Amino acid sequence: MKRYISGAMCLAFLAGCVPTTAWYKGSVTQNRANQDLTTCQASAARTIPTSIENKVTGGFFVGYVYIPTTSDVDTNNQLRSKVVAQCMTSKGFQAVELPLCTSNVPVPNLKEPAVITSKSCFKVISGGYYAIAQKK
């Protein structure tokens, strides 16, 4: 049990160090950045519809019988992401890569523009959005 807990702690620590990519434009508030992202995502969803295909992702043998494992994959997801990136870039945003914040980093004021420093990190907030916060 002790080994599993220390392994989980290592993974949690590493998760805070894993860089995350998001959109940044210094002159706009973080609320506005998230609104623009939603607008671009909605536009991309209208332009590039979902195309779900069932793909074989592996399998296993039960005796002599091979049982494939499958999953549903949206084959248009990568193209939709490109459309979102074009939309955000056309609005003056740039993609930035920062580590995820630890849980003790407070959510910044979303009504102010973000400032990126060497202490910046991404704080996950409600609705699947992020905020650029500052580590202490």
C-alpha cells in the first residue's frame, strides 16, 4: 500500500510539472480570453462536424479466441483543433505553454489581463477553462 501511495504522489507531483498549452493575449482579460476561445470552438464545431468511427485499439486472447478491443474516435478532432488555432491566432492570441498550478495556488482575478512571468502556471477553473496564475 505504501508503494502505491508514493507512486501516486510522484504522479501528482509530475502532473504539476507537465506543460499545458493555452491561449494568451496580454491586452485582454482572462474572462475575455475564455469567451473568445468558446466562440472559436463553437465556430469550429459548426464548420467541422463530429465524425465518430469505431477503431480497433488492441485486443486479448481468451484461450484460442481473439477478442478485439475497440473505441469510438472522432476522426475530425485534429482538424477541428487546427480551426480553433487559426481562429484564436486571427484574434491576436498566441499559444503559450506553462505548467499546471498546484492546488494551493489561488485563482487570479479573471477581470484583469494575465501577466506571464517565470512564476506563471495554469490554474484549472470551472467550465473546463483555465486562468494564468502566479505561484508564490
